[in-house]
Amino acid sequence: MKRILMMLIGLTAFPIIFMSCTKDVVKNLTTDESRIYITDHDSTVNFGNFKTYSISDSVAIIQNGKSSHESSDVGLAYINAVKKYMDQAGYQMVSREDNPDLGIDVNHIINTSTGVISYGDYWDDYGGYWDPYYWGYPDYGYYIPYAYSVYQVKEGAVSIDILDLKNASEDHKINVIWTGLIRGEGVFNSSVADSQVKALFDQSSYLKN
Amino acid sequence: MKKIKLTIAGLIIIGFAMPAVAQNGSLKLDLNYNYSIPLSGFKNDLVSNGSPRGFMGGLFYSFNNHLSGGLSFGFQDYYQKYPRTIYNLSKTQQISAVLTNSIQVTPVLLKAKYFPNANSFLKPYVSLGAGANIIDNKQYFGEFGNSQTNVGFRAQAGVGLMVPFKKSGTSGLNVGASYDYAPYKKYGYKDLNNVNIQAGVVLELR
């Protein structure tokens, strides 16, 4: 009886002890390490053909398929960071009324009531978040010429989209030619906005005039 | 999942049936701490760090002084975090991330041990085993992970030494090493081959 008890203890306790020692991946990441930066672009576009850009003056807060626009300190920090790195890439900022070649939107996608939305869903209603009228093309729709992967967005993300306004009249649509997505711990914070945007531009060496 | 359950059930039935068929002899419980070192494709493609988080155990029936056989089981947790790098997800899509591979392996093997010098105080042995390898492969970009569970084949060849607690005793300390062949032809990977170093106890149950 004693030996059977010993066997049972050994057979159950030993595996439990070792299985509980499994290294927790997320707990072993720093805040910076938790973040990911994803970029995608239209490979048929020569980004050197664009000279000027305009950026939205507010950030779209997208939640549960609905959006509102907010001019918060954090949003402003992201907008300023995008301006800084667009300028460094050789583009010139102009106002919306001056027919910019490129339009730039900044979005904050936040948690949903169900806990999960996909980035694919985000694109489905893009015209609802950024009325084409904002960029001076009220009758046009948005189009993404490349296949964007679907990512599950659980706890928030910041996305930046660059739109081709230069060829919108000719194409009768507004092509989204570059997207950047920032995800991870604490990304919607003004103190990190510059470094987050820099990371997106650093991995997009083709984005220059 | 059904395939996994059937494989495990089959191995457990065979493992426990062996002592019953043999009818006599002693039943021993092996419990060992296990340190594992990835090799070849495992080391090159997934994890190169050694893993200090594992165990290897088993229930063995002694058919005679030289030969014992039974069911061996274990668990090993492999982990490696790679510095931030830019990876191509497609021709146009890039991701900058800290990549972490976290792999948990649970081998369930039918195993035989042969003791060439059964009458000496120190009992060296060689072992051979084969069976199932339950693999839980998690890969994380930053804090965002994907998990895939598969069952593969695993074969093991080992050497070891049993040091009895007392003269003519059948319980004692165990030290050993093994080479484990574990093909893993999934997602472009080749194998999860590894070498293992074990230390623990052998306890006679009856």
C-alpha cells in the first residue's frame, strides 16, 4: 500500500512540478519587447514620384466599427512624429487645400465589447472613419491594392495610412499605398509616439522622395 | 485531437500490459530530472538554448536480471527569445518584432533497458525506446502568439548507470544520457532532435 501510494505521488507530483515551471513568454518580455511594428505597401508605387503631403489634424478613434475624431495630446504627438519622419524622408507638408500628393491618416483602434476585432474589419469601413470628402474627393471610395493580412486586435493599436491623392482623379478612387501598424503594451502614450513612428519609417526604406 | 488521445491510450495500455504478461519480477518507478540540449534542425531553426526545465520518468518491469521494459514518459519546456529583427511576412509586408519560440514536448515511449553486468554493484545499462512525441509549438511576435499542437514519432537510445542504495538493492540513484530522434516536418521545420542528461531515482514498487 505504501509503495502504491509512493508511485501515485511520484507519477502525479513530479510532472505537475515540472510542467508548472514552463517559462511564461509574455512575462519575460519588457514593454518595448512586447511591441510589434507591421508595415505594408503597394509594390507598384514609386514613392519618389510624390513630393507633398498633408496629414489629418486629429486621430480617428475606432471602436466597435464606429469612429470619432479626437485631438488629444497623444494623438498630436503621433501626428507630429509622422510629420517629422515624413520631412526627414524628403516630403514637404502642405495644407489640404494645396492639393497634396499624399494624405496621411492616424488611427487609434481600441478594444471592442467582444474583445476581438480584426484589422480586416477595420478596412471594411474605412470610408466611415475617414470620409473621402475630408481629402476633397467626396464621391470616391478607398482601395487597398495589396492583400493586407488579418490581425486580431485585442487591446489596442495605432495605425497610420498613407493615401495616394495625386492619382485619385485619374483612378477615381483613393489608393492606400502604405500602412503601418503598432501594437503592444503602452503604445498610445505621447512619450513613446516618436520612437514608435520612427520604427515604422526605419523598416520602410523605400518611403522617401 | 482524437489521434493524440488514441496514441496515448494505446501506449499506456501496452505499457501496463507488459508486466501482466510477464507475470513475475519487480516493478520499478523511474523519476529523473532532465536537462535537454537541442540538436540539428531543432537547434538551427527553433531553439538553440539548452532546457533545464524537464523530467523523464517511467514504469519498468524486470523480466530478468538483465532486461526490463515499460512505459517511459516525460516533459520538457524549451524557450528562446531572439533580439528584435525585421522579418518579411510577404514581398511587401514587414514586421519588426522580438521573436520568442516556446516549445513544450511530452514524449510517451515504450522503452527497454538492458543491464549487461547485472550482478555487479554498479549497474550500467543501455536503453532503447520509441513512441509518440506530443509537441506544443508556440511562436510569439512580441506578445502576440500562435500555438500549434502535433503528435510526432520519437525514438530514443540511451546509456546510464544505476547505483543501488545498498548492496543487492534494486532501488537506487540513476544517471543517464540519451539521444532522441524526433522528426517534425511541419511549417518548414525538420526535426526536434536532442540529447538529454538525466539524474534521479529508481524505486522498486514490488
